[in-house]
Amino acid sequence: MADITRRLGWRHLRSAPTAHIRHHRHGRLVHDGRGIGFWYRSLSAALSEVPVDDRELAMAFHGRTADFQDVTVQATVTYRISDPAQAADRLDFSVDPDTGTWRGTPLEQIATLLTETAQQHALDVLTGIPLADALANGAARVRERVAAGLAAEPRLPATGIDVVTVRVVAIRPEAEVERALRTPARERIQQEADRATYERRAVAVERERAIAENELASRIELARREEQLVEQRGTNSRREAEEAAAADGVQAEAQAARTTRLARADAEATRAKGAARAEAQAAWLRAHGETDPATLHALAATRAAENLPRIDSVTLSPDVLGALLGRLGRPSAGTDA
């Protein structure tokens, strides 16, 4: 909408770059262009404002397919007014010179024209295809047919309107039909989900079985190794016992041989000592046999004195001493003989 200000009975209009302004005064075109500004008097001015920017028109209409199913088509048409002068001549784009608002509804007229034209071509497509085909591939067909129909519509160029793009957002059946159509797909999806769940469970069971088999094989291998360990320990114990017995036997044999050698040595030593003692005794006897009896008595007395207890003092009476000396002085009977 144009921006209009008042000054002492005059009006000043300033338009946007996307609005084309046409100013007629007394039936003559005075100003024509977009993004312009000028002064005018409201009583003698006829103003038209034509938007020249791209406009989005959303439309929704009902149709019926070849199998008599009601559907709703949601589409969007982008258009623009390429010839503002021609559009202002065909449609009422006049604005109030005091407020700058449109006197009529030109954009609604354009929307009605585009919607009815698009609906006509969309229905021509839908009536020739069944519901399933319409839901699966109908959007592309409807879009192509509507775009071609709008491009061939003679009223649009005559009104200065160019269609930029046509988009078909969706083709929807009635709610009950849509739920009924979704049921098989949902069932298939649920079946696929159940199958995936069963397969996952089967894979899990198979993996658990493999894990259990691995654990059992590990236990069997561990038991076998423990058996080998026990056998090896028994073998080692037997070897140790045999080695200990052999060592004890060797030690016993060595001890016996040593004892025998010691016994033999002791016997030899005893025999040697006995022989030496016998020889010494024989020599002692021979020496005593060859010695004078008086000497022997003296030795005997010496030996006796060595074996007597300690005598601090001895008192000899003349009688004892005389008898002793007399005995020592007489020769014995054996000697005389």
C-alpha cells in the first residue's frame, strides 16, 4: 500500500519499489512507474497501484478419481503481474486517493481465476486415473497438466499475468480411505518389523549358543590341561621319589662302605695295638725276667709309693726299719735255687 501524506489540501504519494503506480488527472496519464513519489489533489486524481512482485497463491480443491474416490489437492502457484498497465485496464487496481487502500479486490479476482483454471486441469487428470495411481504418481501428472493449462490460458496474458511455478504439495483421500489404505502398508511394515525381531532373536540365540559352546570347549580344554598337569605332577613326584630313593641308596651304600672301611681300619688298628701291646708286654716281661729281684722290689715299692695316698709324715720305729732292711738284705729262696 502506498504511503500518502496530507499538506494544506494537497496529497503526497510515495510508493514501494514493488508497486507500479498510475496517476490519471482529468483522464490523462500524468505519472506511471514504480517506486515514484508526487504531489496531487485528491478531487482530480485517479490512482492505481499494481503490485509487480512475485505472489504465492495457495489453493486446495476437491476432485474425484476414476474409481469414484474423493481426494483433496493441495497446490501452490507463484505468479507475478508483468504488464501493470494491462492489468490495471482489465482489473480494478484503483486506490483511494486519501487513504491509499484498494477500492476493490483485484488480488482475489486473480486468485479466483488461477484457482478455477488450475482446478479444471487437475480434475481432468484425476478423473482418468484410479485412487492408487493418483496417490502414487498423481502429483507429478497434476503439476505438469496444471502448468501446461495455465501457460495456455488466454486470459492470463491478456490480464498481464505470468505464472512462474506450479507446485502440487499433496493429493489426499478422505480420512477413512486413507486409514484403510495405510492398513496394508502398516501390516507389511509390522510384519517386516516382526521378521526383523525374530531374526534378531534367532541371531541372538545362535550367538548365545556359540558362546555357550565356546565356554564348554574352553572348560573341556581346561579340564584336559588340568588332567595333563596332574599327570605331569605325578610323573614329577615319581621321578623325585625315584631320584630320592636312588640318592638314599647311593648314600646308604657310601655310608656302608665307609662304615666297613672304618671297621676294617679299627680292626687293623686294634690288631696293631694288640700286637704292639703284646710285643711291649713280652718285652716288659723279658726285661723283668732279666732284671735283678732287688731292682724289681725297688720298682714295686716305687710303683706302690706312686699309688699310695699322700703321706705328710711317716714314723718308723727301729723294729720295723730293722725288719725291713733285714728282709731286703736276704736273698729269696727262688734266687738261691
